[in-house]
Amino acid sequence: MAQVLEFRLPDLGEGLTEAEIVRWLVEVGEVVAVDQPVVEVETAKAMVEVPCPYGGVVTARFGEEGAELPVGAPLLTVAVGDPSGPSAPQGPADASEAAGRSEVSGPPAGNGTGGSGNVLVGYGTGAAPARRRRVRPARPVPGAQPVSRAVNGPDPSAGAPAVDGARASSPAVGDPGAVSGAGTGPGGRRTRPADGRASTAPAGAPVSVAGRTAEGPVPVISPLVRRLARENGVDLRQLPGSGPQGLILRADVEDALRRAAAGTRAAPAPAPRPAPAGDRIPLKGVRGAVADKLSRSRREIPDATCWVDADATELMRARAAMNAAGGPKISLLALLARICTAALARFPELNSTVDTEAREVVRLDRVHLGFAAQTERGLVVPVVRDAHTRDAESLTAEFARLTDAARSGSLTPGELTGGTFTLNNYGVFGVDGSTPIINHPEAAMLGVGRIVPKPWVQEGELAVRQVVQLSLTFDHRVCDGGTAGGFLRYVADCVEQPAVLLRTL
């Protein structure tokens, strides 16, 4: 007897609440093994292959390629066990109905131990026996009749229209009846119309928004949205959701807060203005994440920028001598990174972050160095862990590995987060200077322009030297201009006289 299990989009970590389906790796009817990748999704951080914790036959998939799904939304259903049993689904509709009946959570079976092993955050790894999720019946509404599911024909006793057995969209995880239209069926099991629409409540039922009762739960999946509403006193039961099936998104809560701050009451949206001609490119995925982070940096960080020109002739000669001596080639970026870590050891204020709630500056004892990399998918900032412990050769190898991964789109979320200081070599674009935006929540970023021959006064005489412009953008809350200037001057001294680094080796 086969048991149909529903696999939902898991928590991908780093506070991510949604992902876009890029490519399905399995078809309906295909046999999958435990922890086999079944779909490739793109988050705001990276491309991720999602493994399924169940082993069996894929009976249904939810979502087309290019669709965005919130964490907790159904991905697919898998028939586990003997497919020849009487309960084995015969098609997508039957599989969906069976999935709605099983509603199994807990450790998946299929590997002989009752668990799937470490896969992603939030599921798998369990070894305890599988348990059915306890579903609480929806709170009754005075005067309302329960809505039941009729399969393959109308219920003559209830007079309700027939439902063909197709599966309705799933509610928020842990929120029985979260989507409007939920009712209770035989045995207290929660049911809903198959098309996901709200049922019509009789007169006198306490309805507030989109058919939701004032006492019932609300369609919210993200715990971040719940916390934002709770901390700001927003009543989610009175808030219309703009997501699928009335799902309340973070943007809905933020819009309510803006209306409250302006002292205005919620009103019907005005007629939209005609959209200007031209292409409309959605801010989503990597581009959307970059936009959000840069906007937050400009909004929260009081930044300032200082810059200086430096003679990089001796640094270029030192690199040429290193590479002529044999062994792996040393990159210029690695030498600049080594200079940065030495400067941060002398000026630790710039390797810090600001805890706004506690009103404290947190100085960090490890340097996780981010570096800007331009890819076909947009600008990303991979992070070199513990850069202060690496030499130039090790830094060169790690920069090369992370750059290749960035260009192929295979960086993990962990390789894109956790930076404490960023090095931005915009000189590769052929520009001399810039005022970079700090990579929130860091406190500073060093920008490096192109190295070009320029007239330079050397020992009282005019000469042609390799000159570079260095710029430092810093959070003025963590230090004053004297500290920032001291950091930048030390970096420039190391660029002009690489032997200065010998003091810290």
C-alpha cells in the first residue's frame, strides 16, 4: 500500500522566504531516491539544487519553471511504498487528493533508518518514526455551516457544488485553515473548496478581510512578517494580503506601517497611472537582493568617503618578482587583500558592525573579506573566510575558486554572506575612482581604481610612475575621520613600499 507524502519548499537558511523555480530535474511518474535533487531554484543569494527527503514515485509537481514559491509551499508529492496497493494514485489529480489526506510531517522514510540525512535547513536528518501532523479543526463561526469536500459528485445533503478532487493550494505551515475557505469535514479534518476560493459565509458571521473570520488564523507563512507585525502593533486579521490566495507579504505590513505613519486610513487604491513605454525588468533574484541591500545601506549608514593617490610602481615590481621566482602565480587582488588584513589589524574599528537595537559598536575578531565580482547574473560579493590567516598564495587560490563559482552560479548562500570588510577592485572596468556603497551590515569598503602610468614627482624629479587611486567609504558611527585617514594612509604606504608589510609578517 503506497503512502503519498508531500514535500514542501524547505527553509534555505539566511532568512530567505521565497525562491524561483529555475528547472525541474524530475518528471511525474519518475522514481526518485532519498536525497536526490528534484528541482533547481534561485534565491536572492544563489542557485540551489533542492534534494527530496523521500524515496518513491513522483506523483505530482506544483509550480512551473519561472514561478516564485514561498518557503513552505508544496513542491511535489511522492508515493512511498508498494505502488501496486489499492491506495496508489493513478494520476496527478488522485495524487493531489491523496497528498491532502496524508499530510505527513516529520522524518521521511526510505533510507532504512527513517531519516534522509543532512540535506538543507529545516528538514531531513531525522531518525524518529514518522508522525502524522496534528490538525486542529477550524474554530467554528456562529451560524456558519461546515464546508466539506465533495468528490466526483455533489453532496445531496449539503447542496454544495461538486469538486473534482483537484488539490487546493496549501495553507501556511503550522496555520490550519490559514487560507480563506477552510472548513471542517468528518472527524474534524480541515477541508476547503478545490479552487482555493473562500466560501460564502452566512449573514451575521464575523468576516473582516477576504472572507477571514476575525477569530480565525491568518495566511502568513514567513515568521519575519509575523514578527514585524507584532513589534509594530499591526493586526494581521485586518490586513489584506497581496500574495497568492491572499497571502500576507512583508510588503503588505510595511505598506500598512507607512499609512499609519502618514496618519491616513486604508482606502481603495487609486486608478493606476498609464505605465511609461519601455521594457520593465523585475527587481528579483540577485538583482533584487542587491537593490534591497544597497537601499538599506544608504538609508541606515551615515557613510563618508576619503581617497588618496598612491604610487604602485614598487608593488607591481614586487608581484613580478614573486611570479618570476616560480610556483603558483600571485594575483594583484591577493596582494591588496593582504594589505587590507594588515591594515585592519592596526585599525580594528573598521572591522566591525553596529548593533542598532543595543546602540553598540561590535568589533569583530576575525576578518571575513568580501570582494565584488561582476557576473552575468549581476554583482555578487563572495566572502573569503578568515582572510587574516591566509598568505598571498592562499588568497590567490581562494579568490580564483570563488570567482569561478560566482560566474557559474554555483556559490552557496554561506559563501555569499558573513563578510566583515569588502575589497572592491573597480579598476578592472577601466575607471580611476568611485565612492562605493558599504555592504550592509559592514562598516567599511576599500575601493581600488585602475593602475595607469601618470606623471609623478619622485625624489624631487618628475617621472612616469604606475599610479592608483584608493578610496575608503566608512560608517562614521564606528570611527572618526582620523581613524579612517590613518587606515587609508597605511594602505597607501604599503602599496608604495611593500616592505612595510614585513613589520606585520
